[in-house]
Amino acid sequence: MTKNKYSLFSLIKHAFSYHENWEKAWKDPEPKKEYEVIIIGGGGHGLATAYYLAKKHDIKNIAVVEKGWIGGGNTGRNTTIIRSNYLWDASAGLYDHALKIWEGLSQELNYNVMFSQRGVMNLAHNLQDVRDLKRRTHANRLNGIDAIYLNTEQVKKFCPIINTSPDIRYPVLGGTLQRRAGTARHDAVAWGYARCADKMGVDIIQNCEVKGIKRNGDSVEGIETTKGFIKTKKIGVVAAGHSSVIANMAGLKLPLESKPLQALVSEPVKPIIDTVVMSNAVHAYVSQSDKGELVIGAGTDDYVSYSQKGSHDIVEGTLNAILELYPIFSRMKMLRQWGGIVDICPDASPIISKTSIKGLYFNCGWGTGGFKATPGSGDLFAHTIANDEPHKLNAAFNINRFVSGDLVDEHGAAAVAH
Amino acid sequence: MFIINCPYCGKREQSEFKAGGEAHIVRPKQPTELSDDQWAEYLFMRKNIKGIQFERWVHTHGCRKWFNVVRDTSNDVIKAVYKMGEKPPTK
């Protein structure tokens, strides 16, 4: 990898040829007849899985098949918030594992993922919020995750544009702050993992839709795709909103519902908010991108849909809340709005698991909060595929928890409303 | 956003309604005799279809009655609406 390392030197060298001779970051191969492992889904999680399979588990014959282009699904549609302040021990372990990898990811990938630890603040708007947030702060600290509780004055001091007046509809009574949390550049995450995986021999096959999964009794034999049949003994499915569609091909049913989740960005303005503020109760998330756009996360619709758009009233509700909390934004114009399809588990926790079919693994159910987990998810899923058993950090996130009842119930506990 | 033709009130905006998930999941007649697998199937496992899906909706901000909807989840086009207890349309 050192040969084509991105550096100041390579930047200067390529300046002499007007930056026209940069090599492609990844190849565009045709699928081979057979792979040791095939990852379905070329988003951040899928590419990270392939990268860690090659890097840590010495499996080189890997393909990532992607229906569209890499990073074009939820990886390119989220609001890029990264945090690990989850209530339950299992979740705290999972998300903080990811956060620790984020902290060194740009160096590891030799690709600037623009990870910015600008802090994430969660607001409390009623007495129950205050109690829940204090409880979560204590739980986080017991798990070694940085968390502090802020009163209204401290919230105002940390983010002065918030309206902390006591006479708004949902007054700010306090909040929590995780300083290690922040944001990253979503495209760069997919591209960085793709480039490194490609260098280690992973075939990234775009525009290749999976049409069927071939089974031989209780094990998998390969996948039917728009580019023909590809043989394999191990399939890792990381298809986000389309996980159920792939599961149906293998004759499997998952406890998932796929719903639209919307986000929107404003016109770019000068720096006005240097952190991420999330409000569970009124459902308003806002941060500012490096380009200056406000990045606003809305909620999910309550119906199943694969249409990658959502209902207008969801956006309206979010903007109502944003305007009450940040009156300064009242004349901002919104530039773009879009939807992604998120697969939500009944307990709002992900599944990183083997299945009843030998050689078929699922990494799904990330719902509204998968981006933050990208590196950890890839690492743990690679471990699960390579060893045919989960890592201790994802053992609780097995698919059998819906049979045993041992759920990881982050609904309402994870500092966001799902 | 789309328009739903409530069988009791007529055409209204979708924001007046609440989605109730997959339809025709029958509550087990003998709950005490179910295995854990059967409970999981009943409680949690969903078809989550991309395409024609049969589902329940309730007109929360209207007549507050439940009914069934046949909808294409890939483009949100509603194919049919029918009352609770009625047989689902075959075409």
C-alpha cells in the first residue's frame, strides 16, 4: 500500500501533471466464478466488512456486490452523526468499539474521513427526559464512555443559539454532552474502505444486483446476479433497507420493517453551530457541515416503504421544532431533502449474526443509526463471518434474541426517538 | 405522502392516518401452547415486502376505525382498501 500512499509528497508530485494522472482508487472488475466470501451491499458497513476480512482474517478472495454504486444508499443519505452514549451495556460496548476505531480511522485508511469530534449534545425537554438523560449519563460513565450532564445555563453556554427561554412549548431543561462524539464525511468513509479493500485484492463489483440465493439444503452455494451466477460458501448480507428482500430469496424471515427516514440540508452559511445538537422529544437534530449547510435529521414514517421518499408532514414537524429551538434559522432556505430506507428491529438494535442457514450471515437492523457504527460493525461482522461465531461485543446482537426474548431494548433509551 | 381512501370517510391525506403494520397476522388461539419459535414468528417476524403488501391502517384523526390497505411499497401506490373482517382482494 505504501507505493500509492496519499501524502503531501504525492500531492506535489501530481501537481506537476495537473492532477490528471491520479490512479483509480479502486478497480472495476468483472466477477470471478467463485469467491471465498461474498458481501452483498457496498455501503460503508459492507466495504468495512470486506476490508477487515482481508486485513485481520487473511481472507483474500472476497467480492463486494452492489446493486448501484458504492456508498449510494444509506451511507450517502445519513446525517453523519457519530456517538456512543447508549444506555445498555451491550450497545455501549458495540458503539464505543466503533467510536474508538473512528478515532484512528483516517490514519489507518490513509484517507481523510474528516472525523470531527465536535461533541454531541442531547436535550431534555421535560422532567422524564431529565431523569432519563441523567440515568444514561451514569450508565455511560460506568461503561467508560465520556458523558456529562448540563443544566439549562450550561446548554446555553455550550451552544448559544439555542432558545432556552422557559416559555417555549418544549423548554430546554438540560442536556447531556459527549465530547468524543461528532461527525465524519460519509462518502469518504465508503471510498476510504473501498480503496484499502481493493488494494488488498477485494473485488468491488458495482451495478450488480443480487437476484437469488442458491441453497443446497441448509447451506448456501452462491448468488444469482445480473452479472451471472457467482459461487461461494459464505455470504454476508449488509443490505440495510433491503435486508428482508435478500432474506426472502434465501427463504428466511427477519424481524425487520423498512421505513423511510428523511434528512435535509439548508443553503450554506458561515459557521453558526460548532457541535451536534439532538433533541429526542421534539425530534430535531442539527449540525453544520464543513460546506456550511445545516444538516437536519427528521424522523421515520410509520409505514413500510422502499420508495426512498417520505411524507411532508414529518419534515414539517422537524422544522417546526428546529425553528422553536433556533429562532435564528427562521429565514434559512432549505436546499435539498431526501429519504433513505432504514430497516428497524422491534428493539431498535441491530442484528450481526449467523442464521439458521450455514454460510449465510446478516448484518442489518441498524435502523436510524447505522452510520456511527460503520467501522465497528464491519470489524465485528468480519469476525463473525471468518470464525463462524460472534465476537463477544456482538454476541448479544444475534438473531435468536427474538426467540429467547433477550432483547437489547434501545427504543427510547438510546437518546433518540426511533 | 399519499391519499388514503378511508372506507368510512372517503379520501383523506395520509397524515390523518396511522400505519398498523402487516395485516392478517392471526393471534394464536392457544397462546399457552406456543413454542418460543412460534411466539417469535407471531410477535416479531415480518414479511416486510418490497411490492404488494397487505397492511392495517387506522384513521386516527378521523373516524378512528381500523381497516386494511393493499399498497405497493416500492412506490406507495394504493391498490385497494377493504374493511376489517372482509376477505382480501385476490386481484
